[in-house]
Amino acid sequence: MSCYIVSDETISVLAKAFVDYGVDYRADNYSPQNTVIIMMNTLRKEIGQSLLEQNYKSYNYRYREENSVPVFNYTDIEINEGLVYGCIRDFYVQASEDPDFYDSDMYYSLRDLQEQLLKRLLKKAGQKAPYGYNGFDLLDN
């Protein structure tokens, strides 16, 4: 399978979704300067840089190269659930050549983002998601 570096726009979509959808972003290569007082675009840039670093790590592993990671350029893009989902799928494939990816906090953060997308879509459709047939509605959490 081939591997490539995704566009800054693809990463911008993911970084924006983490912030706008209120999903915690966790990754070994991510440590924001100040988690309490930070501007949203700065946070998006930091998340994006972390994602780009993982993409390069995967690419370099796949092709046995040592490319340095450039500075990530965040672009404020209007997002929706379909676009975010497609960008997650693209990123998964391009970041997964690294053998540690599927055990990483970043991977689980992206899964949390996918879960949030599903919840948003179910709510928009006016559906409930009972825990079991008669259980509590998972969308209330």
C-alpha cells in the first residue's frame, strides 16, 4: 500500500472538528502551551501540527526516509460531518504505516471524533440511541 502526506486542508478540517465539536485531543507528540487560556486558531494549529507530524512519521517509516516536518499552515474551512468523516478516513490510511499508530492516543482521539460525528448525525435525524433495546439514550451523554 502506498502512503502520502495529506493536504494541510485535510488536517485543518480535523483540527477544526476537534475544537468545534468539543472532542478531547490526545497524542504523544502534543502538548499545548497553555490548556486554559489559548486562542482557538492557535489550538487548531497545534493540533494540526501534531497530526502532520504523525503523517510524516508514517510516511518516513513506510519509505525508510527522514523527511523533516514542515510547519503546519492552518486554513479555516467550513466543515460538516461528511467532510470530517472523509478526512478522518484519509488520515487513518496515511498515518497507519507507523506500527504504533493503532495503539496511540491520537488514534483513540480520532475514534472519539468519529463517535461524536455519529451522535451529531443521529441527533440531526431526530433518532435515539438506546443502550440496549429499552436502555437510556446514549445521545444524552
